[in-house]
Amino acid sequence: MSKRAVLEVIALDAEDAVAAQAGGADRLELVTDMAADGLTPSAATVAAIRAAVDIDVRVMLRLADGFAAGDVERLTRVACEMREAGATQFVLGFLDAQGDMDLGAVERIAEVLDGCRWTFHRAIDRAASRDALRKQLADFPGLDTYLTAGAAGGVDDGLNVLVAEARRRGEPGYEQQLLVGGGLRLDHVPGLLDAGIDGFHIGGAARPAGWDGPVSADAVSQWRRVLGQ
């Protein structure tokens, strides 16, 4: 590959953030409550992590389990609080009951983010049409990444989709970086790299003791070596 692949690590607190940076992570996804698949952390946690590390941090904007936006006005207030706490990058993604993108909610939050860079997360893996969603989002300000496993069931199920989408990079709706995560293992990496994918996202793989334990700098370092220095 012509450039270093991005390694993003889920962090729950400043201890995780420091360990991830020490292991070679390029970026953090900051969340709380992994029992609900990751919700918006507190403003205090955002501020503490921004003070503890100097790598990029993307803060989750999600108030409840699932992919419905819920109270959009509350979400906008939370987004403003996160920005005031020092957040400059974000993660979000909302679907309606039919599995289509909740365009109104995404537009409203993107307006509040005012050009901040953001990731559309794994809601894409549960969308009625991935292609339609991407084309709706093609020109959204700030959107530069899709976090995806290629399928709701994880990377094992989504490999063919990921490779096919990587081949379309640069087409309308496919300019954004693919950040692969969701059941991602080290043995997936060589094939994904060969397909031209240059973004990788890990959560449990960075925690040898599971979600009750902290991020391990050694575990992150192993991923960094496999992805290339």
C-alpha cells in the first residue's frame, strides 16, 4: 500500500486512550455503554481524553441502543456539548423503521457539526439499500468515512461486499474511506489490504480481558505491526 492504514480503537476512558495511542492507534472512537453497542460519552470524558492524548478522537452521537435517532433536538444539544468539551470529530448514523436513512435527523446533526469530520457507522450494515444510502449521503459536509462490516452479521459475512465497495472507491457515493470493523480479526487483514482497504476498527480485539478490562497497548501494537508501520 502506498500509505499507512488507519487503525481506530474503541476507547471508554482516558486509560484506554493512552494505551491505544501507545500501541500505535491513529484514532479513537469514544463511546460509553458497550452493552448498548456504544453510546455518547459524558462531556467530562471527552475533555479528559482530549487532555490525555494527541491522536484524533471521534465521539459517538447515539443516545439509545438501536439505530433510530430518537429525540433529534436532544441529540443536537448533546452534539453542541461535545464540541464545547473539545470534540472536533464524530460518529453517527440513523435509520427509520423501514431501514432507510433518516435523512432529516442526519441533516440536522450535520448542520450542528458545521463541517466537522464524521463517520457514518454500522447502521449502513442494516440499511435497506447500502447503495441508496451512500448516494443520499454523497455530498454531505464532513462525512469522510463509513464504519462497516459489509453485513449485519460481521466481517465474515460481509467480505464480498467490502471488496466490491472498495473497487468502487471514487464513484459518486463511494469517495469516503471504508473503515472495516465488526467481528474483524487479524486473519481478515491481508485480503482486505490486498483489496485496497486502508481503514480498520477494533474494539474487543484490543482488550484481552474482554470489555470489563482495559485496552492493551500490546494488543494494539500487534494490529499495528500487521497493518504496517
